[in-house]
Amino acid sequence: MSTIIENPLITRHQKLIKRLQKLFIAGQWQDSAGEETIAVYDPSNGQVISQLVAANETDVNKAVSSARECFVSPVWAAMKPTERQRLLMRLADLIEQHADELAELESIDNGKPVVAARQADLNGSIEFVRYMAGWATKITGETLDVSVPRLKEGKFFAYTKPQPVGVVAAIVPWNFPLMMALWKVAPALATGCTVVLKPAEQSSLTALRLGELVAEAGYPPGVLNIITGYGGTAGNTLVHHPDVDKITFTGSLPTGKLIGHAAVEGMKRFTLELGGKSPMIVMPDISVEQAVQGAAMGIFYNQGQVCTAASRLYVHRSLYDDVVRGIAEFAARMSIGPGFDSNTQLGPLISEDQAEKVCAYVRLGQSEGAELITGGQRLDRPGYYVSPAVLANANNQMRVVQEEIFGPVLTVMPFDSTEEVIELANGTEYGLAASVWTNDLKAAHQITENVKAGISWVNCHNVLDPNLPFGGVGFSGIGRELGAASINAYLEPHSVMMRLA
Ligand code: NAP
């Protein structure tokens, strides 16, 4: 194996990385009550770059108490919507001012190319926080005409007043660490909730830095508390904590099920954004070039570690051979390298475990009868690099077509008719996203109307907007993020009935 290439971003941010080795509770850096730490690895070369706190029960209790105290404090509870809006706008400005630094931290932690982190994760985060800032001043209830049949003579006035749900436990994964955190933190703060955030153990740096920016924006201490730690201990304690009112979780299906159980047991509100196995459907009127370009972006973006990754490609039989050849050539040409290299198109995966898991899935696919056209190998160098893989002649009975791989692995299958492909597309337990590529309006409507997905795209894939609700059906989750739906997920409507006569 070749020698280790040092990551220049780590030298640049060494002091900052060291500062982020504590818990952020009540607006300050705090030591853990325990001694346990978590090693953080640089995916580009496998070196340990930091030791984070592995929060224990005492730490979690402290973070939840801090969030509760802030929630009921006059300064936060009585804060006017205009002030909550102004603070979120200020936070967005601060994220923008530090966008290069945050993009580099994200690349250090997650391995993704800095350029991609700056363009997608940071630009997306900044615009999302600004969008949510606007909602802080637009929260409304309803006035309702009521009859009250039991009291025929009475006269009544009824309205609903939305109230913040309370203390929110936000648990996020490692694929878009800052953006996933902000999808939860921004609407929570817009509505007047307070938050305890637990980032993924592999990728906590930007979440921790966010704590500092929230304090700098002028938020009262305790609005956002950040605990690093293992899911099974810190995360588990948090979701069972009696003083948490709502759990908002993004992550895998097995963890989502555990969290759903914990939420129901404690009668907490919950939102689950889970995995996917999203189909991309290429109809016969699309050019091979367009199909190849779309499929490549759909599966290889963010090293395939995207919940909506187009991991199942269904191609009309008339185009199938050409598209398979084209996507395999595209994959083989991709420039694989560290996130700090501006030529990199495909960075390393998040961890050694993930890289091994992805390669094991490729071998499983071959043993199930799929044909490996290219990729699926670890690169002979330190770091978690896996070459992008194309498995052709797959079918819906294979585990590689049913299970979320969460890496740069594409399965490709032919189809003959629109009805057939709808059935194939709907043939997994997931239902997060789907895309159809066609200029035939009738086919586009027929597929988007019948496909099992929370979001469907036509002639694009992985395109999100702060105003468009996002979430899954089936085993891809419960609830929505983004848009007005996201705001409502942090509000409880309180109904008021007044007797006037
Ligand atoms: P994961 O293993 O489920 O972990 C997600 C988060 O949950 C991490 O912070 C993890 O902590 C924590 N956790 C683990 N066990 C827990 C427990 N028992 N109680 C409370 N928290 C616990 O998922 P992942 O591997 O990080 O992320 C990949 C998954 O996220 C994929 O399935 C992907 O599709 C999904 N995802 C979905 C969306 C969406 O919007 N639908 C977006 C992005 C990703 P540790 O890191 O310490 O384990």
C-alpha cells in the first residue's frame, strides 16, 4: 500500500479541531462528567485527527436541563417572532462568513470534496436557515366557526394558537452533517423550541462549530446544546429522557425503529427521516447521454452516501445495453481522491466499516448473479476509497436491489412497459424518492402518480428546495422536513373555545 498523504486542511484547522473536543452546553464548552472519548478518523488517509467526548448519562441530563431551563426562561419564552427571525438571519450570515472553514471541516470529517461541500452543503444550509428565519414571523393559527350543538343557545368564539413543542432531541447522520443538523435546528429555533443535538460519532465537527456560531449570533444560552457520543449510549439516553418533548431523527431504518418505539413509550412527538432505495426510470425517448449523465449524478454524488441516491436504475430495454456501457465508462473515468484535491470527483467513504460494507455488497451482488461491469474495489492506498461500481442484469429479488448500500454502487435492470416498471419501482419496502426521465408527459404523470415515494422528480434527481416538503412513505420514515411542514412539526396547535353569550 502506498504511503500516507497528509491532509493539509488538518494543519490549517488544528487549533479549531482541538477546541471542539468538549460538549457545548448552556452556551459554553464544558467537560464531560466521564473520561470516555471517541477517535475521529480522517477518511482521506485513515489517520486519527481528534478525540471527541463520548457523552454519558450525566452529560445528557445536563444538556436536557439546559435546554429545558432556556425553554421556560422569560428571555426565550417571551421572545417576539421578529427577534427569532432576526437571530436566524444573523446565524445564516455567520454561517456564510465561515462557509469556507465549515466546508473544509466537513471535508476533513466526512471525506467529501471541499468544492462539493461548499456548493451543496454550505450554500444549501445558508439558504435554508434564511428561509426558516422567514417562517418565524409567519406562524398562524385559525379562527373557526363552531356550532356546539349541545349548547344551542350559547355563542362561542374558537381559535387555535400554535405553541412550540418544547425541548427537541435532534439526532443526525454523517452524510450531510451540518445540513442535516440545520434542517432540524433552524425550524426548531424559528418556532421557539430549544434543542439538544447529537451528531453522528464520525462527523461532529461542524455541529460543534455551529454551537459557537449560535452563541455568537446572540441566542440565549441553552437554546442549542450539542453532545457528542455514541448512538447506543448518548443517543439512547437522550431519546428516553423524560424531559424531551420531541425527537427528530435522520438515519437508518433499524435505528429509526428503535427511536420510534422510544418516542411512543414516552409519548413524545417524533419525525423519522430514514433510508431509501430510490428508483430512477429511463424511458425510451431519452438520449443515452442524458440517461448516463443523470444516472451518474443520481448515484455517485456524495460517494453514493445519499438517502435519495438513485441506486436502482431501470432502463427501457431499447436503451439498456448502451446506458450500461455509458455509465460504466463514466464510473471508470471518475477521478477518485482526497476531498482537499480540487480535481477529486469521488472522495473516500466515511469509514473503514462503510468501505468494507460497500465492497461486501458488491461481492454479494455477484454471488446473487448480477454482473459487475466495473468498480467495487478498495483502492490500494490508505483511506476509505472504493471505486464506483456498476452491477448489471440485476433483479428485484436480489438483496443488492432491496437493501440500502449507501455507497457508490449502481444496480441496473431492463424493463419493457410503463406498467411493468411502476411495479418494479414499487418493489421495495422503502419509499423515499424516485425519478422518471422522459419527455412524454403522459408517462411522466402516470409514473409520478403511481410510484411509492415521498418525492418524485422528472428529468432530474436529488433536487431539493427549502420550500418543498421532503420525507418518505413506507419504511422511509414518518413526517416531513423542509417547507411549512417542517415548521408544523415543531408546533402543537392549542385549541381555545370562548363562551361569549
Ligand atoms: P444510523 O446508524 O441510524 O445513525 C444515525 C444517528 O443515530 C447517529 O447520530 C447515531 O449515532 C444515532 N444512533 C445510533 N443508534 C442510536 C440509538 N439506539 N438511539 C439514538 N440514537 C442512535 O445512520 P447512519 O449510518 O449514521 O446514516 C445513514 C442512514 O441515514 C442511511 O440509512 C440514510 O438513508 C439515512 N439518511 C436519511 C435521510 C433522510 O432525510 N431520509 C438523510 C440522510 C441520511 P452514532 O453515530 O454514534 O451511531
